[in-house]
Amino acid sequence: MNILKKESTVIAYPTIPIIFLGGITEDRKPLHDVIGLAVTDQKEIVRTETNVKVLSSQYKINFLVDGKSITGKRGNNALTSVKEFLKKSDVNVGLDIESRNYEIKSGSSDSGMAALFTALNDALETNYPIEEIAKYAMKGSESAIRSVYGGMSKIIVDQDSEVFGIKLASEEELNNHIGIFAIPFNYSFRVSADEIHSAVVKNPHFKYRLERIPEWTKNIEQALERRDFITVLKNAEENIRNAHDLLEDVGVKVRRKEMMNCCLDIEDMRREGIEAYYLIGGGNMISVVFPNEQEDLVLSGLKKKGYNPLRYKVASGAKVI
């Protein structure tokens, strides 16, 4: 295969849940459909940036994340997926891969894998469609489809447990209707995705959550069609609250004291007539989402309760720069 470009730099954005992803198979496929938002700050500083260089004179893969060699189960999964990508593409080369995360508080595996395989596709000029890029990215991060597509996207698990993604709404359309304030919490550690996946399925009530997922997704998709973003956010918050309740029942606390207090504060704001809703994934951050016309009220309400939120927006999918 004749490779002309040989280098690519891609940025991708982290994601937050609309339908919380909890529970995966051994090969990292979700147990149910998932919906999420790609997000970043107003200046798009919050991102993963990945550079891939093709080494035609050597055949090893050097892979650094934030200056350190990639390690652990996720690292091995990512390397295996890269090798599978090279084999499928009939390419016998080495790679220098360097990925850096900037100001990400919500977890970076999704944006990292989205940026990596978008960059590989560009550097090797394989011209695979977005569906193929998403498939490889998912092998390193079960939520990577959301960063590949951007906007609001859905991960669909079909009857044969095959996984694919669709984009439900573009970032432009969503930013015309909803705003996001991010509230990070400076804890010294965070609960890992693998801890979340293994814990939530141990709750005996998890089976009831699985039964309700189709109801939540249907409500959200139908509300999107009507541009009824309040119903979207109500269902999203309810779904996310349910997931964290199940986790906390088995001793895994993503929402520690300060985050729980913030959730209660947001609920208090709603009782005062302010339409704000909280979304929480596995990271140390709460995303407060609201209709754009309520932005001043939401900001004032959060500041009165002692928070200094960061203004975020819905982000695009992975893109070459």
C-alpha cells in the first residue's frame, strides 16, 4: 500500500451521558443502547489532541498518552485495536502515537480513541467511513462512538449484540437550543469505568434498569423530534440518577458529598422555577444543562449557591486539524 500523507493530527472531544453507560460484555460492548453528548468549553480548549506519524523504516508502535507510555487493560485493548486496523488495511509500518488531554474532567478514553482512529484513517489514507472508525475506536473505549460522531449520538446494540452508532442531533442545532455549565470537583481520584461496569450489574435491580432503557430512549428521541428539550433533559436526569443510585447501593460512589449537595441545589433551583438539569458520568464533574433562554437565571442561581461554573457547549465529532 502506498502511503502518501504519513502524519496526521486530530482533535476529539469528551462526552457526557444522556443515557448512562453502565455494564459491558467482555469485549467491551454495552449491554444496552446508550445516548450521549460530545462537549467542550466555549474556546474548545477541553479536548484530546492526537498526532500519528507513520514510520516506514521501523515496525514498532510507540504510544504515549500525556507523555507516558500507554499501560493497563485499556492500553492493551487500544494497541490490539491499532494492530488490527493495520492488518485490515494491509499496512506494514511502525507508528509514533502521541495523545494529550487538555482540561478534561469527565474522562478521556472516548475522545482519545476517537482521535486515534480518525488520525490513523487520515495518516494511512485508508478512507474508511465513519462507521468503520467508530468500530475500532469502540474496542478501546465503549463510549468512543459518541466522540467520533459528536453532537448527540446513540450507540445501538442490536439483537445479535452488534454495536453501531447514529447521530441524533448536530452540535449546531443543539447549541441553538441548550446551554451547558460544567462544575468540576477537585477530588484526588476518580472511579474508573471498569469499576462502574462491574459494580452496576451486581445490583439486583439492574435488570429493571435494563427493562426501562427502551422507555427512556424512546421518550428522548420523540422529544428531540418535537424540539422539546425539557422532556429530553428530564428523562436524561432521571436515567442518570437511577444509574448512580444503583452504583451507590453496591458501594460505588461517583457522587461524593459535594456532588450530591450540588444535585440537591439544582433540584432546589427547579423548585424556584429555574429549568436546570444535571448530567453526571463517571468523572468528577457535573454538567448543568438548560434551555438557552434560561442561561442568566441558571448562572445566577448557581452562583448564589456558591458555584463558579464553566460555560460549555455541545461539540463536533473528531476532526483533522
